Amino acid sequence: MNVMWDAEGRLSIRDIRDRIDYPRVSYTTVASVIGNLHTKGLVTRRIGTRAGKPGPSAWWYCAAQSASEYAGALIAVLLDCSPDPQATLSHALATARCGRQLGISTSAGGPSAASAE
């Protein structure tokens, strides 16, 4: 999904395969994974021509939502499972590396930005 989130537009299977940052995988493997992501609603696809290339049209893919939207949706599902969502969120922000980097602390009322002195 990182390849899809980093892209500024739609990508073909070949484009996706070329941008993957680990050892080369086969075209059919990438096509299978992207097909599964499409079935799950994580990527959208549109049929289109391949500029400058003869032959049939190709599917062009893009992420259905941003990485932040996806992570937020996952967090929302987890909070729905918690007996005390506010306490869960406060704990997560207090212990998360990104929370510490942002200077987020917790108080009885929930997470808040730490005061800069």
C-alpha cells in the first residue's frame, strides 16, 4: 500500500511492480495482491489506454483512501472494541512514539498538547 499512497496518480501493475522497494517479484504476484486489495476496497481501478504503447487497454489503480484515513479507520475500529475508548486513546497517545515526538501528554480529561516552556 505504501507504493499506492506515495503515488501522485494512477498506476498500472507494471508501474507498481517497478516501484516496490524489495526484491523483484513477478507481475502475476503483484496483480494478485492488487486484485485482492481491490476486492477489499483498498484500491480503486479504472480501465484506460497505455500512452505510447500499442495493444489492449490496462487497469490503472490508486489508493481508495490516504494512509492517514486508513490508519484512522483502524483506530476507530479498535476504539469501538474498548470498554473505555477515552482511556484507551489516552494510553495509546502517551505510549506511542509519535505521541512522544509531538509532545502529547495525558491528563484526567484525556490527551492534550504538552505546554512548551
